Amino acid sequence: MRSNRLICVVLTIVVCVIGAHRLYPQGSFSEHNSAMAKLQPAFITPLVAPDPRLIQYARFSVSHEYNAEGAETVNYGNGKGGGIIAGNRFEFDFVPPPYIQHNSAAVDGFGDTSVLAKLRIASGDAESGNFDIAAVLSHCFAMGSYKNGAATDSYSPAITAGFAFRRRFDAMTSLGGTLPTGKIYLQGRSVAWNSVAQAHATPHVWFEVENNSTFYFEGSHDGKMQNFVLPAAFYVVRPKSWKPKHPFFIIDGGMQIATSSFHTYNHNLITEARVRF
């Protein structure tokens, strides 16, 4: 069964890459940033919440979270990976399995693998409304070792939108859910609602505050809700000679702080390194 899932993942990646080459009109990945800048706002991708824009990137993330007993869990990968743009309306992402270190009696191991497709519904740059609306659908392949992943595969649909105010401030929101393909009595279902406020302080520095809410239905957390407030900062690294078609780097970090009485973890420190190309 696990080998079949691996084959599905590989085939999905191949289809996405081939589709990107065929759908993108310029036929060159290096032109994506320049082309997309004319179609959507100049946000920065939130630390946790989904980005409504189409972006081409590679992203490595590490999280350090603590459970109620104070045990630290380190997640190398943290559900982030890379994405490519196909045409003017599609983005395809691949999230490799993270490595999870528990620092407790639980056995360390690799987590699940995911793929994602994003459709740009409508958008405009600073001269055309400065907004973006997109639909997202991801599929998680339950391939984790030693119970470091989900019990079954799942689908996660979402709708996300953002609006920028005069190039200095922007707000984003998203609403989505996680729908396991089986064992609902064990895993339950969930709805996630994210709200983001960002400030572009300098040409290289961004700040944001996120609110991450999850509502649980069925399963062991039935009827419960957990909420986190996440302050974060971003530093954009690019030379003076940079142009929109050139790659650049981003270093960022933040901490999820629980504000609800129920929470499965707390004080989740997230650090990242990104490249946009």
C-alpha cells in the first residue's frame, strides 16, 4: 500500500512539472516573477497561512513546539516544500515528508507527503485593485513512519484572499478544512480559519501578525477549538541590481502562542529560509 502511494506522489509531481512547462506561455521559469508582478499584489507569503498569490519558490522550515507536558517536538520541514507556476492561473506544490524529532518516548521518524494545486480566480496589481482571490486543493499521502503522520490520506480544500493598502499594508484571510478519507472516528475533521495583517516597514523588512484558528468535528477533539496568535518578521535579501525576473532570498521567523484554553501544543517557534525564483 505504501509503495502505491509513493508511485502516486511521483506521478503527480511529473504531471505538474510537465504541465508547468506546457502551460506557461513564455516557456522560461526565470520569467515568472516578472509576469506575476503585473497580475497580483506585492504581498509576502505568510509564515503559516496560505498565500492567495501564485508564487514560485523553495522553502525550508523548522518548528519547535511544546506539548502540555513540556516535551519539545522539532519538525524539520514543517509542511513546507516548493512550488512552480503553470500559465497565468495555476500553481503546483510538492511538500516532502518532514523529519520529526520528539525528545520523548515517542519514536522519531518521517511524516507525510503532500501535493497542492492552486487556481487564481481573480487578481489585480496596484493599478488594478491590488487584490487576489484563489482556490486551493491539497492531498496528503499518509506515509509517515512510526505513527508520525495521519492514519489515512486526506484532502484539504480552501479559499484564500488578500488586499493591499497603498503598498505598505495588506490583509489576508483563508478558510479551509481537512477531510480524511477514512477512520473519521479516530481523526475527525477540522476547519481552519486564518487572518493575517502585514506591514512593509522598509524595502527589505516585513512584519506580520497572524491569527490561526482550528475547529474540530468528530474524533477525539470533537467540539473543541484551538487558537494561536503568531507575530513574525521577514528579511528580504536581494542586491541593488535585482530585477523581478531574478531570484532572491527571504529569512523569516515567528512564534505561535496559544490563546485558547484547549491547545495541542504551545510556543511553537518557526524559522525559515526561502528562495523565490
